[in-house]
Amino acid sequence: MLWSVAWRNIWRSKVRSLVIICALTIGIFAGVFTWALYEGMVIQRINSAIKTEASHIQLHHKKYLENPDVKYSMNLSTRISEQIDSMAGVKAATVRVIVNSMIASAETGSGVQVVGIDPDKESRVTNMYEKIIDGEYLEGVKRNPILIGKRMAEKLNVNVRSKVVLTMQQMDGEITRAQFKVAGIYKISNGMYEEMTVFVKKSDLINLIGLDRTGSHEIAVLLEDDRTYNDIRDKIAARYKDLDVKSWKELMPEVSLVEETMDISMYLILGIILFALLFGIINTMLMAVLERVKELGMLMAVGMNKIRVFTMIMLETLLLAFTGCIIGIILGYLLTLLLMKTGIDLSAWGDAYERLGYDTVIYPIPDILIAAKVSLMVFVTGLIAAIYPAIKALKLKPAEALRIDI
Amino acid sequence: MKVIDIKNLTKIYNDSEYKVNALNGIDLSFEEGEFAAVVGPSGSGKTTLLNIVGGLDKPSGGEVIIDHTNIGKLKSSRLIDFRLKNIGFVFQAYNLIPVLTARENVEFIMHLQGKPKAEREKRMKDLMSAVGLSDRIDSRPSKLSGGQQQRVAVARALASKPKFILADEPTANLDSKSTENLLDIMEKLNKEENTTFIFSTHDARVVKKARRVITIEDGKVVSDEIRK
């Protein structure tokens, strides 16, 4: 019965209640949608980081990450890669030869990281082959094909079938150079990566720098399940003790930092929204209590105890808050569902996002956990907002309250 | 059987500037089934007396003993429960819960008492029929006339089967027809349920119906007349 009384009390002053419900709805709608958008942005970044760039786990020579010199290569890495490929939970593994180099076109030059890959195996680990916007994935060119990023192509002013020259250090320290022909141009969300990384065939690169056929600088491992990277990293590390085994979180701490701070950022944003709304709710409830002094006095006179009066005011506040909360969540979800497929294009704000590795088109994610987290925060806000008006109500003395004329 | 025993009751309101002796040593007792009016001019102490007997206010001295309990000594939380179990109230300005229907208003106190649904329902129907409002049980107070609201208030006061009912000027806002109707209903219920009714009033029509009339002036009982 208290529930029903509380609910009906909210609607005694329709306009007043609707105003605060609208404020809550707008605040929570904005919070839920921003959260979904932010989550979409972060997950897209992580997906790109794992699926296109780093994969889940990487193995290197113990000294390689500290000093990425060609001499820190892993011997027999093709065999290690095959062994890892057959481990449980591993989807695929591939080896990469990585050399820092200079790239030059007829017009200009630039520093670049050359990654020598086995195109077939690489396409099982990363989805780079899906990112080709012009030409083909290291095919269609007979000798020394090279795959470069769109930004790099613009910088060098080259097209598919243009020639570029790579200059690099060999294993023995000598400098060598070779001519490559652009087979394809790729485009990914991470602009910096696109500007810094080119791909050639592993066999071409090995010949050029004089590395052993089984040697490489990196083994990239893709897992079947995104969540198992810690377990499998430990298993691999236990097996290859003389190699450096790291998960994507360790390799790209800036990406994992964004993921880990996402919730904190959103709690803060919603916290600020709800803190502002808190005063609105307190004001509404205080008015609701003060205009009912006589009625509350009567209720206490006829035997409604303090716990019940307190509960009734609490329920009124929480019902008021949750009405706005539920409408806000529903609206936030509807907008998320609407934009989930089409995405929101942020390219009008320049390419700063892309340079940081984020897509310019963000696809918000409808996540039921967001609704749960937001509801919990609204619940806490409602409880806090109810305290002062409820205490005001409890301080009433029935004999005095009944005498007041309103 | 004695329902209320009041001994040497005093009440002093201490304002910052002056003291008001609202009650000056009242000795009274009420038997089960009485239908008594407390009369007197404004400021004589009627409402103060009813508030203290009803446990809404604390005495400054003396005792109010109800069911072997000196209610002046009860803590306010215990007092609320005591009121819930033992006392029915009818106030001057109807004081129904506006968001509840007549039926829900009558059931509300039984609900607070934790009575089962079937019992609440039966008692509500009996009382609404006794006050002649069987056809209005689903109306909200705003849809009822003043007289009808006051009849619902009487039904509500009786719903909890209290030891006695206190009514502070119950007819003050009613026209003469409604007053008469309300008094008839109260008298009938007083006889049928043997519930003690004590009301304060100015109203000569109410005084006429009372079987006992207690007159208070300046916080003292000046006459206590029992009629047959």
C-alpha cells in the first residue's frame, strides 16, 4: 500500500513532477548515449589494435622491444610459430621480419617500419587484407611487391604500380637498398600506424638483409577467445623461456589504459549530471513534504510510525527518480540502436581522432551493463536526495502539524 | 469499565516571553461506551486536553492512564504504536488521504496494523455501509461532500477497533443537515460497537446529543453533567 500511496503522491502535482522527470530523462539519456558511444569508440579501437595491428600475443627476442635492431632476431621461429599454431585456444600464428628503413619515391622520402610477412599466414592472423582500398594484397606485382598505407602514399605521392626504394641495414651492419613496386594501398582507422608501416613479402626482406630462413623478429598469435590472452600468454611463456612473450595490453598500454579508464570517465560524467539533478530532486521533494505538513501530521497522529513515513518519502523520491531514469535509458537505447548500424561520422572535427588511432565513424554499442550501472547510480542519487526531505517530515510533531493552516 | 483515567493533569506552554497555563489540574475519567462532549469557549483548553489524551502532546504534570499505561511516560515511538492500537481520531478538517479512495482510506489503518486482507475488506464494507456510503467506496475524497468525507473519517477511526474515539470539533465545517446525519451515525456506532466517543465542540446540536457534557473554562473542569 505504501508503494501505491507513494506513486499516487508523485502525481498530485503533475507539472512539478513532470519537470523534474524531464530533467532526469534528458540527463540520463545523454549519459547512457555518451556511454554507449564511448564504449563503441573504445571497442573499435581495441578491435582494430588486435585484429589489424598487434594480434593478441606477440613473441620477441628478449632485447628486441627495448632496442628494435635487426640483429635481435629469433632463430627457428617458423617452427615455434607452427608449434604455437597447434596449441589449444590459438586460432593462428605467423612470423614477421621487421626492419626500420627509409622509403623514398621520386619526390620525397620518409622513415618507415618495413614488415616482412607471409601473406597467406598473415591473413589468418590479421585482417589487413580486408583494408586494401586500391590494388591488391602483395599480389599482381611479380617482383618485390610492397603494401603501403594511404597516408604514406599521399606523403610520397605514389600510386599502385609506382616504384619506391627502401634503404636499410643488413644483419652484418652494411647498408643495402632495393626497389619495390606498390602492389596495394591500405587504409585503417589508426592514422599513425598507416603512416609508419609498410608490408613486403618475408622472403624478399630476408634475402635483402641476410637473415636465416627460419629467423624472424616477431611471432604474432591470434586467439580464439578475446578473454584468454593472459592464460595463453603464460602457457607460451612457460614453453619458450628464452623469448619475450607479451599480450596486447602490455604491448599497447595506451589502448588498455583507455579501456580501463572508460568506466571511471563515464562514472564521473554521469556523476556530475546526477549531482546537478540531485538538487532538483531535493527541491521537488522538499516542496512535496512542506505542502503536506498537515496530512503528514494526520498520518502520524493516526499511527503511521516514523519508519513508514520515512519509507514513504524515500519511495516517492526513488519512484520519481526511476521514472526519469527508465525513460532516459529507453531513449538512450533507441538512439543507440538507431545509430548502431549507420554510425556517427566525426570526420567533420578533423583527423585528430584518426591520428590517435580511432575511427572517425563511431558505432555506439547497446550494452545492458550500462543500463545497470546507470540505474545503480540513480538509485544512490535518489536515496541521497530523499534524506533531507524525509528528515524534515520526521521532525514534524503531529499536534503542531495538524494545527497549521495551508 | 474505566477506559481513561485523568489525574491532576496540567499543561503549561512556555513561550519565550510568557507562560500559558492551558490545563490547570484536570481530574476526569471515562467509562466504556460513553458518548461525551467537552465544551467551553475558545482557548479554554479543549483541544489541549484532547491532544494529551490522544497522545499527540505531552502533559506538564499529572497522569493520563489508558489500559494501565501512563501515556505521558511513553517514548514518542511507542506512543505512535499505542495510538495505532488504541485510539481513533476524527479531525475538524476531514483529513483523509487525498490520493486514496474511501475504501483505501478506511483500510489504511488496518493495513498499518497488519490485518489480513479478508478481514480488512469485511470491516471496511461493514463500516461503509454503517455510515451509509456503500455506493461511494471507490470515490476519492475530492469527489465527496464535506459531510460524506467526515463519515468516511468516522469509519476510518472505527476501523482499527480502538478503545475510544477522539473527535476535535468534527462538525465545525458541516451544514446542519450533515451535522445531524453525522451525529446519528456516531451515536448508532457508539451503541452498536460500544465504542467510547469523546468530542470537543462549540455546536449546540452536538451538545444536545451528548449523554455527558463536560464544561471546561481556563483549563479547569467547571461542570460535568451526565444525562440519561
